[in-house]
Amino acid sequence: MSFIEKLSTYQLDALKEIGNIGAGNAATALSKLLNRKIDMQTPAVRIASFDETMELVGGAEKVIVSVFLRIEGEAPGSMFYLFSPEQAEQFVHHITGSDEFSFTKPPYPEMGLSILHEIGNILSGSYLTALSDFTQINMQPSVPSLSMDMAGAIISEGLMELSRESDYAIIIDTTIQEPESETEDIEGHFFLLPDPESFERIFTALGVNDQ
């Protein structure tokens, strides 16, 4: 059994706490960007197998939106922020106040893609900063890339490095809310994929390696 499959409830709670800190950072950044109050929650953190991961996003052939970055530094890995095209549209409508943007079929609107890229950059950077600060491990994000493709293609690329030891990933659920608005919550998922050698370093730094 690989290290990722041995994570205890205590260790997942530590990850959820990091997720909550990252969510707070992201909410603050989004509130400043949009000049209105934004809340962000981390309702759950869990381990999921490759098949469960595919099911979570609607199946391997389901088209999803992905913001991907490589984690560089002392604990390298990969990070995805994934959400559906419908949630992506809602995100852009929410920010721009316009419902003219559509991600149902190409060509996709350049302004909409630019907004999603920037939001993904803020969200991913906030979570990575929280993880780096909490563990005191130097981790820096690469320049994020935005893509829309079938879930199987996107997730397979991220799991490829882990496949040497495991078919599992850490999933951090997220919910973005605007308390003073009647708009629906925006739900997404962070997939955290530290490279195999990075897992023990991260959890040793958290002080929960032997729980």
C-alpha cells in the first residue's frame, strides 16, 4: 500500500485545515478583485481512486474545465482546479454581470477564458501558499494553464507521475458563495497530486507522519 493510501483521519483533518486557510485567502483576494464580499468553503477533503475521480467529474468522457499548475520547489507535484463548463459559465456571468459567455462549444470567448485563467490563478495560488506556509516547505507555482477537454485526458496526465506508486489523489472540495447575492453557489474541486517522494516530506513537516 502506498503512502497516500495510508493517510489517517488526523492527517486528512490537517489537509482540511490547510484547505480552509487557502479558501480564506482566496475569498479575500476575490472580494478585493470584485469589490464585493465573497465567501469560500472547504466542505470536504478525501482520498479518491482514479475511477472515483472520474466519477466525481461526470465520467472520463465528460468535458471539464481545468486550471493546471506544477508545484515547484522542495515538494514538487501537480495541482488541478476542476469545474464543469456550466460552472465556468456561471463563474464568468457572476463576475462580469453578463450572460453572453458560453462554454458549451468552441470557439470559446477569449475574455471568458482570460477571466477563468485569472480566477484559477488566484484560487490555486491561495491554496498553495497556505500549504507552503503551514508546512514551512518552499513551494512555488508554475504559470497556470487553462484547458477544456475530456476528464479522462486531463486527469490521466496529472496522475501519470503518481502511477508509479498509486492510483489515488487528494481531493479538496470547494464552494464559492456571494452572501449578498441570490446567485447559486459555485462548486469545484482541487486535485492535489504531490509527486510520490513529496508526500512523506509534507506530512512529516505537518508533524502528523506517525499518527
